Amino acid sequence: MTRRRHYTLGKRADARDATRRRIVEATMACHQERGILATTLRDIATRAGVSPGTVLNHFPRMPELVQACGALTAATWPFPGDEVLAGRLALEDRVRAVAVALYRAWDTPFAPIVPRLQLERAEVTALDAWFSDVEARHHALVRAALPAGASGAQLALAYALTSFPTWRTLTSEGLTTEEAAAQAASAVLSVLDRPQGASRARVRAREEPPHADADRGSR
């Protein structure tokens, strides 16, 4: 009798977990189609094949459901960490490994809706927290790949060159993710190879008249 009770409770728990997972997956599908703010409780229930009351039974508040979507995304879309740098000592190898790992991470089925979600993050706390976590991990990975003496400007440029918008721009021009990563890595290495202050010197050279140095010398 005890065994049958445990078996029954186990089946109920499994059914509840399956329903919860179905609701989360349905929510993510709705978000991909119309965004978070435009998705309603009825949209989710219809997509999951359950009643609105069942959705509320599992997720009494919408932020909890958005958080569950973020957790499922993290489980099915592991963001790269410094493990991609293991055994890589040469700067070129480290930069290329990070560029490839990040660009592969951006190349996901939900990539088309990321720009819309970026716009919605200001109004959805759980979504903003998810993006902030991804950005922090991105920054940490870039920082780990670059030399300890890299300037703040170099770090910022390396971050921008390995970001989602840059991947999106390059691949929209026909490059594969691998080709785009190679281009980004080359650009980062170029930035690191450039002496600090070189760009400022070039700006001054463009702004000053041709004989500015001679004029200064005569004075």
C-alpha cells in the first residue's frame, strides 16, 4: 500500500513538472512571436493547452514565469566561460577562442527577437536581470582573454567587437558565424597591437594645419 502511494505521488509530481515545463516552453514561444509585453495569460494558456487558472497555479505572478523562461534558456543555452581559454597561452589564440565562443553563443534560434527584448528590458525587471548577467559574463570573458595591461578603451572595443550587435551585422552581410568570428578576432588583435594614444595622435594630425609643427618650432 505504501509503495503504491509513493508511486502515485511520483506520477503526480512528474505530471506537474511536465505541465510546468509545457507552460514555460509555450511562454517562450509566445515571446518569440510577439515579445514579452504583448504576450497575455490567455496566449500562454492556449499555446500550452491548459486553462489560465492552471498557468496561475504554477506561476501566480508573471515575473515568476519570465524568470522560469530565463532559467530554461540558461539550461539549454550555456554561455561560455573562461574554460574556453584553458591551455591557451598565446594572445592570438585566446582572442580567437573567445571570439568564436561568443559568436557561436549569439547564433541561437531566439537571436531574431533579441533586439526587441533589449527594448523591453527597461520595463521587465526579470528580463533586465537576465541581460545584465549575460553582459557581466561577456565582460569577464573578454577581460580574461586580454593582457593585464589592456586599457579601458581597448577592453571596451574588444567587448563591442565580440557583442551580439556586431555578430548580427557581420552575419547579415553574408558571413558565416565562423567567418564573422575570425573578422572580429582580427579587429580585436589590431586594437591591442595599436599603441595607446596612437589614435589621438592621428586625430591631432588631421586637425592641425600642415606646418603646425614647424610653426611651433619657430616660436
